[in-house]
Amino acid sequence: MPDRESDSSNNTTAAAPVVTRAPGPLSRLIKMFEPKPKVDFYALLVTQAETTLKGIEALETWLSNGAYERCQAVRDFEHLADEQKLHLQKQLRDSFVTPFDREDIYDLSVRLDEVINAAKTTAREIEALNYCPRDETLDEMARTLTEGTRCLYNAFFNLNRNLNEAANQAFLARKCENRFAKVYRLGMRELFNLNDFKTILRTVEVYHTMDRMASCIDVVAEKLSHVIVKIS
């Protein structure tokens, strides 16, 4: 697993060091005469982020209850999120005006979709391996991923309401990814103390798919931070 920047604190309430600047008189004048977008792309992104969060929450619930049954809920939310992504892309093609750079809107939606795709991959991997995890480390990983996705949702929700809070939530999502990396490394160390080769092999495969999900969360949070700086 690639090394990530060490996180010196597990406190997810820290504030992001981002300060937005007030628009000048010329900027305000230009905005008065700009055509208004007919499609609420902020709302479309929030809706997709909410579906993604529900999918990750469904995966966490499934893992905490054992995984002998198929996790259809994750598949359903992934399918819905994919439809929402495609609808947003159609709206982008048909819209002359967007609230911010259309490429950034597209990238945010596509990268957000990768988060729930990774959750579906995790469910598929568990089912393919006929694996019923009873693993405290895996439970902690799932909780951390849910919290990171919830921070992403909060960032999208505040994107057109409170940019400072949006930036703070994106920052906290990246903190969750850093915390996941610590849990992952500790779990791998403990796992290889076992003598059960089959359990080790199955668990490593699941850990890898969870790690992929954490990386996807980090990518979305980084992109959000970039967009926030551009539109501030």
C-alpha cells in the first residue's frame, strides 16, 4: 500500500486553514450581468453525494452484521448513483451556463461515482470469497470510510452555501482517509500473525478493496478543495 502523509491527530473536528476572500466591486458588478444557470448543478451533486453516502452506510451495516447474505442495498445505491451521474452529464451537455467550470462539475461527479463503485467492488469481493468477516479492524475501517463519505456529503451540501464550511468538510474527509491508513497498516500487521492462510488471503483481498475506497474519498476531497479555491 502506498505511504500516505501521517496524521498526527484523530480529531475530526479540526478546522481547515482556508479563508475565502470577499469579492471586489468589479466582480460583483460582473456577476449582476452574468446569465443565470437554468440547472441547479449544486443540487445534482448533493443528490449524488447523498446516494453515495447511503451506499457506504449500507456496506458498513452489512459488514457489522456479517456477510453471508448478498448486499443488494449497495448494488441498488450504486445503480442509482450511476443514473444520477449520467443525468448530470446530460444536463452539462445541454446547458449553456453552469455555476462554475463545467469540467470541474464533471470531474467531481465522476470521481464521486468511483467511491460507491469501490464499495460495490468490496461487496462483490466478499461474496466471491464466501467470506463472513468477524474482524474488528474491518469494522473500524468501514466506520472510518462512512465518516469520510459523510464529510464529502457535507462539503457538497455547503458548496453554494458556506465555502469555509465546505472547505473544512473536505479537509476532514482527507483526515478520515489518513486515519484509515493507520487502521489499515495495523490490521495488516496483526493479520500476518495468524496461522490460517485462507483467512489471511481472504482478508487481505477485502482490505485492499477497502483501501481503494479510502483513496477514492481522498481524491474527491482534494478535487473539492481545488474547486473551492477557484470559486472563492
